[in-house]
Amino acid sequence: MAQPYDVGKAVSNMLTNTGKAEDYQGWDLVKKPGVYKIGIPTLSGTGAESSRTCVLSNKRKNIKMGMNSHFSVYNELILDPNLTESVPFNQYFYSAMDTYIHCIESLNGKLKNVFSDSFSNSALDICKEVFDSNDPMSDKNREKIMLASYFGGVAIANSMVGIIHPFSAGLSSVFGSHHCVSNCVVMLAMEEFYPTEVNEFNNFVEKHNIFLPKITEQILNESILQKLYDATLVHEKPLSNALGDDFKTILTFDKVSELFHKILS
């Protein structure tokens, strides 16, 4: 499933480019600028307002992948933290942690650079300040998280995400789970790759008594695990960013199955 402002980007692109949306799922496949588009986020954290991708679920191919293109960037933004005042707290947390996760993946990847690092570190500092506080949804903190969301989107637009987002995309593709919730659920099982950050994330969850729903009650048989494996490993660029070009020797079918058992237990 796609977010409203991902759909806005996709519609803009498809109004000036022929074919189907799935023809443009990948990197730099969009050939013509879309129509002028204005983004008005009503949640803070995904960074879609500032990134060069619009993520779409492709049920036919069992993948979740974006139109990664400079033409996907919004022409104009209106960032108004008053629009997040009525967001339920758990959803506010899930979305904000998307920013947190973008930035830790960017900072731990081989495509990190001074420009993206500066945005990642600024966004992480804000997230830590807000969720170390006792009122993360105060007027001032909602304003800060909206800014962190923008920074996180700029960071990944100039670097790349890592291991968490491909596994999250696998969950969304196979089970239809929401992106930010999937990220948080995957994050809990990623201590092997991001030990310090997972510990910090756990502290946020405990401090604010965050509810993380169970993604599925299905038994993970070999058929489902194969779908999860395929829907995860298709994201070669982020996995290469995190683990190197030989990431498939690390993320074997057995290893990915082990991680999904841990994620969904």
C-alpha cells in the first residue's frame, strides 16, 4: 500500500509518462517531469515529502518498490505541524521511527557521505531529544519531528537505506502490513546489525509504553518464507549498501528465514 503523498508523486509522474506505474518501479526510469505537485504532510517521519521516491505495492510481482527519480520530488511543500495534533500516539511513534531508522541505516551504509551524514545526525538528535522527553507530542516536539522527517528524507535521497527497509518491504508485500509499523517490528530483531540503535529504540518503546502489533498469525511454511525472501532480496541497492555487494552470501534463504521467524515470533 502507498501513502497519499507517494500516490500524489506517482499520479504526477504517470500523467506525463506512458505505460503502467510498474514500468517505472526502479531507479531513474521516469523519463519526463510530472505535473506540478504540492506536498502537505499530515504525518511526520516517512520523509516522503523530501525524498526522490514514491513507494508502491505491486501485487502482481509481489514487490514493494518506488519510482526512484528526481522527477518524483515535490515541487513545493507546506509543512504545518498543527496537522499532526490529532494523530494517535502509537501512529505518531511508528511514523517518527521511520525517520530514526532511515538515518541509522544511512549512517551505517557504505554510501554514507558528509552531506547525508549531516542531515542524518541532525534528524537523530531531534528524535532522541523528543522521545527522551515526557511529552513527545507537545506543540514544540511535533514541530521538531516534522523537521526531522524532512531531514531524514534528504539524508536517504543522498545516500541509501539499509537492512531494515527491505525486510519491512517484505512484510508489507506478503502480509499487507503498514510500512512504519513493519519497520518498528523488524527493528526489534535487528540487534545483530544495529546493536546500539536497537537498544535505544527499545528504550523509547518501553518509556512510552508503545504497542507493536503482531503482523500475522500465519505459520511460516516454506512457501511463505520463499515469498518473504524474494520480496526482501529484490531490494539489492539497500542491501548492498548495508552488507556489501556479496550480501546474498550473508542473507541466504536460511538466514532470512531465521530473521523472519525472529521478527514474527
